[in-house]
Amino acid sequence: MPTLLWFRRDLRLHDLPALVDAAQGDGQVLACYVLDPRLHRSAGPRRLQYLHDALRDLRDQLDGRLLVTRGRPEQRIPALAKSIDASAVYVSGDFTPFGRRRDDAVRKALGEVPLQPSGSPYLVSPGRVTKGDGTPYKVFSPFFDAWRRHGWRAPAQSGPDSATWIDPADLTGRDLRTEIPDDGATLDIPAGERAAAQHWRAFVADELDGYADNRNRPDLDVTSRMSAHLKFGTIHPRTMVDDLGRGKGAQAYLRELAFRDFYAAVLHEWPRSVWWNWNTGFDGIRVDEGAVAEQRFDAWKRGRTGFPIVDAGMRQLAGIGWMHNRVRMIVASFLVKDLHLPWQWGARWFLEQLVDGDMANNQHGWQWTAGCGTDAAPFFRVFNPSTQGAKFDPDGTYVRRWVPELKGVADVHKMGDDRPADYPAPIVDHAAERAEALRRYAEIS
């Protein structure tokens, strides 16, 4: 009997366990994607552009045999299953709070047609790596050790020829189909499975060996830039790990993939932490409110704080929908500990702007910096934006790339009388605000 393969965060055909399971036997497979209006409302234009470009790549690989429909999945998926008399609906597992609620609703609406999850977007699915007593890890280092011992499966053997694909043009109920939108946004990296594979091969060949030493340097453009591809599943981390050796750079990269799995496991175990402090002891920390707080938040968003490395990062985010990870930590620390604003404000802005906006990584990365998450940076660790800039962008190359007002300044990290008239003075005194942040921390500790 025919089966339905419902794509979500797995917009690829290679290394896709759900495809292997959907294609078993002699049945035909209908490939589909549901444009859920709830997700579209919460995503910025560049993330939507990546999604829709990746869908076009997937459709092209299937010679047009991808049905795209718009609406609530609990309505559209049962309708599609009925249209082909599907024996089952196959998906990759989704472990986010939203994904679990959505899948429960679809499962209920499908009735006797089973919703069959296979695999996940992670090397090790959330919930599989636990302590000896079965409880979840709260600290990354022991999780990492157990994660490595647990290991992961080899890449699934799948591809465009793995199934006999049903042509959507042959179906009745044509009202289920819609066109893939074109949002008109500009991406600085191409989207889709084929682009992801090409980009990964280039990184392994050219930058992997030096990754451990150079990954904190935003001026060098040596990070992999695979985060958006991982977000949408246009490549699976198993495929990537298969190309890693045992060198220093490879092991540093593997550790970053483990962090991705760790944050997914934390969110799965503590779904409330998506918008609330994982460490509830921070619920009582004082944050600033009112007109001045809003003005400072606006200056932070626009890259007009007067702190060059912060402004460069925020302008990079606004310009291309991506920011170097070291700079993400710097700008997050500045928002929470220099401006005393809620981490949720920054997390929401990042999700609106980032092409790679991922709920687990984003929310728990922010909480790490704010000090209120699992395995968090101590609250008293307050990044000094000037010393961080001097250490990781020593020549000011990164700052000048994104803050053109400073192109003529000799040392962008130690400005004095040479501060250009069109560049703002610092909106706060870092030393004073650091002391204030520590006072507020002491009130709850």
C-alpha cells in the first residue's frame, strides 16, 4: 500500500531513515511538506527564504514529485493520507515542545493510520543519554563523555532512487496543493541538500584542520557555517561525522555537535525552559524596564551601542541573518549584564533574525550566557566587550567590515579623541554596569 513521507526538519533525501522505512516493500511513496502558518508567523524572512529554497531543491531532486500544501498539519496530513489510502505516515522524530504537541494532534487526527517516527535530527536522540539511574544530565562535560560512549548509527542508505514516488499531478483533490513561496530575501549562503553537501566538503578540505585554533576569530571567516543546514536538516550530522578524523580540529567540531545534542536533550526534558529560566533561582533577578530600557534595547538591535564588537555583531545579524558564535556570546552578555535586560528579549530578536534560528540552541545558548541555564557560565563572568574585541578581532578587521564609520580609526577597540562624529559614544559605562550586575546577582544568591 502507498505511504506518506512528511518532511519537516529533514529536507534531504540522503541519510534519511524515514525514507528508508516509508519505501520498504513494493509500495509507492508520496512526498509532502506542510507550510504551517504558525511557523511562518514566528520566522523571519531569511529563515523562510532558506526553507523555501531548500524545498525547491528537494522538489527538483524528485523531478517535481513533492507535494507542498498550506494549513494546519492535523488537517492537511490526514487529508493527504486519505487521498492515497496511505497505510502509514512516516516522519523524522521531533523532540521540541511545539513538535511534540503538533505530532500528538496529527496522530489523533489520523485515527487508525499510524504516524511512524524514524530517527531524529541529532546524532543521539534526546532521552537516550542519561545517568546510570536514568535521570538526565544537567552538566555538559559528563553528558559529553556518556554521549561519546553511547555512539551513533552509521548513515542511512537512502537517496532519490530509494522509492517509487507518486506524482502529485496524478492525485485528485488538487486544492491540497500550493506553490512554494519566494520571499525575496537575500541569503549569503545557498540553501538545500546539494548546497549543504558542497559547503561541508569545502570546509573539511580547507578549514577543518585549523578549526580548533581559529574558530573564535570572527575576522577570519573559518567557521563551518553549517548551522542553517543542520537547522533544516538538509544534511544529517551523521553524514558530517563520517568525514571527521581524529585530529584536533575534528575533535573540536565533534564537541560542538555534542553541544547541539545536549541542548536538544535539555529542552526535551525541561520543555518549560524554552522561555523560562531553567534555573528558577533566577526568576527573581531584577531587570530594567521602562522607556530607557526600550531605548537601550533598540540601540542594541540597531548596532548603535558605541561598543564596536557589539555593534559589528548586531549589524552582521541584521545584514545576513547570521552572527559568529563568539560574538553571539559577547552581545548576549552585553544585553543581560550591561543593559540589565531580560535574556528573552534577545532570544526573541535572534529568532526573528537568524537563518539558523533553532529553539534548543538559541534559548539555551542565551541562558548559558545569562547564567540561568544548565551548565551555565557563572553570573559573575561578565564579558568585557573591549577586551573581547581586542582578543578575538585584534586588527579590527571584523569590526571595520560591519561598522564602516570606523574604517579610518587606528585601534577600534581603544578609541579616544579619534572616535568619529557619526559613531555613538558608549551608551553605558561597562565597569559600572558590571558592578551593578553583580549586585543584582548577590540579591538572589
